[in-house]
Amino acid sequence: MPLLIPLASSDDPRIEPYRVIKERDLVGRGGRFIVEGRTVLDVALSPRNRFKLESLLLAESRVHALGELLAQAPEGLPIYTASQAILDGITGFHIHRGLLGVGLRGEMPSMAELVASLPEEALVVVPLGITNHDNVGGIMRNAAAFGADAALFDFASCDPLYRKAIRVSVGGSLVVPFAREGSAEAILDLLAAHGFELLALSPAGAATLGEIRRPKRAALLLGAEGPGLPESILARTRTVRIPMRAGFDSLNVATAGGIALHALTSGR
């Protein structure tokens, strides 16, 4: 069992990054992000995690049951423990899971660097204008589950390292390489320059998903629920639809992306 550091007060300066979590979700944390929950911490403490952990903060009532999990913690990682009352005073709301951690973004590659580093045969998912954190988390979960090589978000999409997005991704945001920058058009230009075939999911797609033979380098484009991908983007791509029962033409974007990723990675 690693060394645990009990806290006697919610004012302890060592746990400043955990303070008033919900408010700071909106303004950022200066290179830090929050992970929470047993499943996500299991990923965060595993070799799959691409980011360094700065510390953990646990409800003291949960520590005894976490021996196996905490045994994965790197030597020297500060692990703070607190009563539920102190924990809630730190975070500003009731943390019923009682398991938190702070991660460090570190130096992240630019989108151009990430695309240039991809293998000769690669599959990337490209969410454009996705502003719902649940959908971003779901997309990252699917990308991890089906082995996408990277996720490329335009700057209009929300951050995959937002607390809720990480939670919904069940740690996928910590595993799949991603970049978030620039416009949709700039991302398409970059992918085309690196030999990627652009496959855009749309209810009005010209081809059905079952007709698609996965190209050697494939980029799966996903648009926001409701408006979908704009015509200017669709015009530059091969459009693909998932056939559905007549009278019902759309799926949640994360669900649709998961179906498409499965098809592209299973050879169908």
C-alpha cells in the first residue's frame, strides 16, 4: 500500500487543484484535468494512460477496498485521504464516488504532428462541431474500444479532457491520441494531404455502411446531432449512411460512430 496523506481541513493548500470542481470545469485548470470514479482511475493508473498523474484524493471510507487499485500507483504519487465532509468542502458538491485524481496535460503534439506520426495503415475518427460532453466522451470510448489510431477534433468541439467527457469515456480520453485545434476545413486539408480517404456519416449518405471497403487510410467524419455535417464538408467526402427502418433516419452521434467504427475495424 502506498503512503496515504490524511487531510484535516478542506483549506489544505496541497489540494488546491481539486477546489470548486464544477466552476473550474468552465474556465480550465492551467494544464490540469480531473479524473473521477473507480473505472477511470483504473485506466489512469495503468500503462495505457498517456498522461502523468499529479495526485489522488480519496474518501477515507473507500481506501480499504482500493488496495488492488492503489498498488498500481507510481512511487511517490501523493494520495490524499479525507472524510466525506472535508471532501465535499473541497470540491464544492457531494462526490458520491469518493475517488478523484489530477492529471497533467504536458506537451501535447499539434494536429499536424499527430497525423504525421500515424502508421501507414490508419483509422482516425474526426468529430466536427461536437459540443456535447457526453457525446465527446462516448466517441472517445468507442475510439478506444475499436482501436482507432487517433481522434481529431476541430476547435468548435469540446475538450475530450473535460471532467464529464473523461468520465463518460470510461478512460478512453486518456488512451486514444487526440488533437483539438483549427477548423473543419483545415483538418480535411491536412488529412487529404496525408492520403486519407474521407468518409462522412450522414442520413443522406450516397453509400450504405455495408458497401464500404475500408481504405488503407480512413478518416471517419462525425457531425453534431441535428445539423449534422455541413454541405461544404459533405461535398469533399464520400458520404455514408447506416440503413434504418423507414421513417426513422438518425442515431445518437456516439452510437452511429460506434457502429461505423465496428464495421470499419471488423472487415465488413
